[in-house]
Amino acid sequence: MLQRIQSIYLLFAALVIAALFVFPLVHDVYVNGQTVTVKVMGIYAYANGQAQQLKAFMPLTVATVVVALMPVAIIFMYRDRKKQIMLCYGAMGIILAYSYWVSTTVKNAIDGANLEMSNYGIGIILLSLAIFLVVFAQKAIQKDEKLVRSADRLR
């Protein structure tokens, strides 16, 4: 059913991944004498109070949109719960691979600059949260499947 709790979990997972466009991954890092912020859209430097994009991450931006739309697509597969469960497992793997790509991109973008805990933005945590939300959705889908099987057995 479309209005079940797994739909809420998957919708929140999509929103959390889409929030990467708003929140920085790393901020206030000194690279080549400039204070930069790294987002999924690129590297931004602040000069005269305005953000100026130094480098764009177009493939990462497109991948963020695709990864954010995956949980939404899984929501609409509600008629085939087994397929939905398999797609949740696939989404978890893709989000993990995407997380690795994001961390590698950040590491390459800051060119070995010293990062402290205060430099990490909320964007770093969001992907882990999205994985947990997809896991919760997958567990809720399995519970629904078990309930349907037990109801079929009673007929």
C-alpha cells in the first residue's frame, strides 16, 4: 500500500539525499590561501561576502539527483513487495558507492588540507542517515510481506 510507513521512510531518504544540495559537505577549509566550501555542486570560495564557484562537480550533481530519485521510484513499486525489497538492497549498495565517491571527491578537492571536526558539514552525515532510512523501509516492507503471507495462509 502506498500509505504505509515504508513510503514515509523512503520519502524521507529521498529528501535527505536531496538536502545535499543545500548543506555543505566541508566548509571553512583553507586551500591555496582561500577559504572554501565543498558542496555536491562544486567548490565555492567566499570573496567580498559572496560565494564564487571555483570548480563544478557536474557528474556528482547528476548522480545526486539520480540517487535521490531512487527511493521515490521504489515507493511506486508497492504492488510487488519482493521487487521492492530487492530494490531497497540495491539502493543501499548504490548509496554506499555514492558515499565513497563523495568522500573521494572531497578528499581530492581539499588537496590534503588539514580538516578538523568543525570543518565537516551536515552533508557528510546525511548519506548515512539515508542508508538507515532505506534499511528501516526494507524492514517494514518485509513485515508487510510476512503479514500478507500469513493472511493468505488463513484463507
